[in-house]
Amino acid sequence: MKQTKRITALALSAVLFFSAAAGCSSSSASSNASSNTSSNASVSSAAEKTTVKVATLKGPTGLGMLKLMSDNDAKTAANQYVFTISGAPDEIVSKISSGEVDVAAVPTNLAATLYNKTSGKVQMAAVNTLGVLFLLTNGENIKSVADLKGKTIYSSGQGATPEYALNYILKQNGLTVGTDVTVKYLTEHAELATQMIAGKVKIAVLPEPYVTQVTTKSKTTKIALDLTKEWDKAAGSKSVLAMGCLIVRKDFAEKNKAAFDRFLTEYKASTEYTNSQVKNAAALSEKYGIMPAAVAQKAIPNCNIVYMDGADMKAKIPDFLNILFKANPKSVGGKLPGDDFYYTK
């Protein structure tokens, strides 16, 4: 990545020299020189910004990026960011693999898959989204996982984290899929949401923002179980249900460490903004095409937007990936990532 050249020390010395010389002439000249020096410094600062190409997804995974997008438009961000918003993870895979983007927000298991696919050229920098899965009921009295015995659950996301997370939670609570409980999968989240609203499905597992869409349109549908909390009960302190994360091309991080660390600092602040300024974040969500403002305002509190990096990330994610690996090795790219998978400042 090319960076614009810095103003040389000689040029800067000249600016300071002429500013000082002008100061000897008159206060008016001093004011003008001071203004020119300030302007030059501003230009220099802008010229030194590193360009970082960032890809994110529509939906919960992209919500933590909103304030940073806004700051970038206002030209107050520490780096110069070029954002790409994609509708599906597959679109990001090719971009990160080819070097078209440097940083991306993706599903956590996809991060491990890309690490394996690229022979370690992709690293996880931070966890940005915990569980966004909820068990909804319409006319069923479900207060605990044990209450699901003998029931039929409809879900989406077969062959991906939603399936593996649900199976793990059921198993840890003594329920076996196919024996104690039946799970039927629909292809699309939207299709399942529509059937839930129509009253054709009584128990369903859905992610946000579909949870908000269903509970808004169906007054008889309610959230019965937060699967993030159920995961915590089942796994203890060993892992977290980490649905989304930030990845970076290892080569980019090594060559632009200071700029990338600045990005992480700004991104952390952006996630905090999303959680604390929900109404404003929701407006930005619609502006940048992440999700409609009305949906975002209700969904954000359930989206578990976080920022987890460093030692905490390295302590919580390996066990999570191991659970996915045991369920289906292909879900993490065929093998568990090595220690170099985790980026540290």
C-alpha cells in the first residue's frame, strides 16, 4: 500500500524559520504565519494517514463499525478508511484472499477457515459479536432447555454455527437431537421468520435482526431463551458463543502495525458508541445500509456487540472453535488454527 510522502524535516524547518522571521516584523504577520504553519501541519497530518481497506457485513456483524464509518466521512479518523459492505460472507472471502481488502468483519468460524485456506495469512484481531441467537415461542411454555424435551424446534443455519451451537447446548443439557428433541431446518432465516409470524411454527431458533422483526409483527411470539446465556451455562468460563470477529491480512498487519493498532483503538470506541448511543447508531445503521433504523434500534440491545482482543480473546476462542471442530471439522477449515492465528498488539 502506497502512502503519500511526508514533509521533510528541511521543509518543516523552513516553515518554522519563516514563521519566526515574520513574527519579528509585526503581530499581524505573526498571526498569518501562525495560521499558515497550522494549515501546513494539518495538511501534513492528513497526508500521513494510512489507507486501510475494510469490509463488513450487513446485519449484526457490521453494527460495531458505524461510528468509525461516520468519523471517516467526517475526516476525523486516525486513518483513511475505504469501506465495503457485503451482503454475504462469501463476497468477503475472495476480497480478503486476493488482498482487495485488508481488514474484515466476518463470522468467527469463517476466520478459522480462511486461516487454514490461506496457510496462516489471515489473523483474528478481535471478537466483535457474541451470540445473536434466540429461541422464540408462539403458544408454547418454554422456560428452560429441559422444557424442550419432546418438542420440535425449527431453525435455520444448518451446517453452520447456529446448528452446532444449538446441538451443543441441547447435549450439555442431556438432550439428544433425534431422540429427545426434533430439529427441522429451513434454508433461509427470512423464510423461518415468515412462518413464525404466520403462526405455522411454534418454536424456532433465529438470529437478530429477524428476532426483532418477528416479535414486532407477531404479538403472540416472545423470546423464551437467550442462547448466548444458555451457552455460558453449558460451557462455563472456558469459551464464549462468538458469532463474529475482525480479521486482518497478516502481511498488512506486519507492514502497517501502527496504523492497524490505531484502527483497533478506533474500532473499540466505535463498538462502545453503538452500545451506548443506540438511537444514533440506529440512524447510522440505515445510512450505511447495515439494517433499517427502526429494526436496528430494537435489535442492537440483543446483538451482543463487543470488543474482545489480546489475552481474553486467546483464552475464550480456542475452546469455542474446538466445539465447532468436534461437531464438524469442515466448519473451521479442517483443522484448528495455531497460536499465530491470534493477532496481539
